[in-house]
Amino acid sequence: MKQLVRSFCECSSGVETNHRCLLSQDIPNLPQHGDRFSSIDELLIACYRALLPVYGNGAKLSGAGQHVVECSRANRIYSKVPGGRCKWRIGTEQVETMNEVRVDYTASQLLHNHGAAEHLKKNPKWRPPIKNPVVRAAFGLAPLELRSLIDVRFLARSTR
């Protein structure tokens, strides 16, 4: 694992002190190049399970056909924070004969431009709210009520 930097991080994100970048091999249980999953949702769940305890945030589907898993900090609301949107992503390729997706590190960016969430630094058991219904089900969480989803979307729009 890289040492805590004193001025600017080696990842060239421009983020100053108290920033730690981890390469993907430093994240336990992160899917590796060539790993196969029965669906893109299964890969998303695996990424969530790996990222939550290290960064305190999850991942989301992106790209044409939703076949890229990105850091949840790739969202445009992060474009105004120091370092900007996170570019971490795992690319995939479809395995036609098996109806599976395979992790493709050649189409991936394996470096986050941010450290762990402040809440996670203070309390290692802290977890953010999980909104993705597939991930919620995999974690054994009840579905969000419609009202909660509307509130989440309204709040997201009002902070732009």
C-alpha cells in the first residue's frame, strides 16, 4: 500500500495532503483480470463488496450497454471537488458462448483519485446508504420505498 503523501499524491490527481491512492491489487477481493461473472450485476456486487470497506463508497454501472463498472465518485457532482470525478473503472467483455461477462483490465483504469470517505476513517464499520436495488438485495437489505427514491432524486437535483 502506498504511504500517506505529504504534498501531492503520485496519481497526479492534484489532491493535497491526507489523500491515499490504492492500486486495485491493494483492494482485497476485487475482481481480477479474466474473472468471469454470470452477469454485469454480479460483477457490480463483487466490486461493491470490495470497495465499501476500503473506500466507504460503492460502484455503478456505466458505459454503452452498461458494461463498465465505475467508482460511484465518477458521478458529475464530484466534478467540483478537489481531484474531480474518479476515473476508476473496470471494463468487461461479453463472453458470447457462455452468456457471461469477463473482467478486462486492458479496458480498465485501476487507480482511484481519492482516499477513504471521512466517515469511514472515523468509524471503520460505517457504510453509506445503498440505493441500487440489485446491490441492496445482495446485501440482504429491504427495497427502498418509492418515497425514499423520489427524495433521493430530488436531493440529487437540488445540489447540482
